[in-house]
Amino acid sequence: MKQITGLDIQDMVRHWLAAPVYGYLGSDYGNDLKAILQRPQADHLADEQLAKLRNDVAALQALPASAVNIYAVKTPPDKIELVIEVAGRGIIYQDTL
């Protein structure tokens, strides 16, 4: 029996990061991380995106809630890297401010 590995889950999250919301006909699968880049943290958009990620990528539902995190790192001169961490493994989403 084939098992899902950590690398498989990383690939699933990378696919989710590359897919725009409603990129698949009839499905809201995908992300809109650009929407949270310029919004205040108090809006809880990051938490909403993590909840959407868990909903879209069913394999993440087997992990504890604390195993999936998101944080931002500013990189000069005008970039922000959003890092989605799944079970200690970081997956980077980079965009211009």
C-alpha cells in the first residue's frame, strides 16, 4: 500500500499555492494570498487562508491544527515571502509588494 509522504504533502501545498481561486471550473479550490499582503493582520485573513488550505488539501486535515502555520518575511527591496509551514517544512510563496 502506498503512503502519503511529507514530500507529497509539500507538492499538494505547492499546487494549491499555484492555483488561483476558482481556477477549476465549479470549484473554489486555490488561494488568494495576494489579497492578504496589504491588509492588516487584525483582519484574520491569514487564518482564513489556512482554514481554506486545510479544506482544499484534505491530507492536511489529518495533521493537528498547530502543524500548519503561515508567516511573512520581508526581503529587500520590495518583496514579501509568505511561508506556509507544514509539519516543520517551509513552502515559500513570494510576491512583490
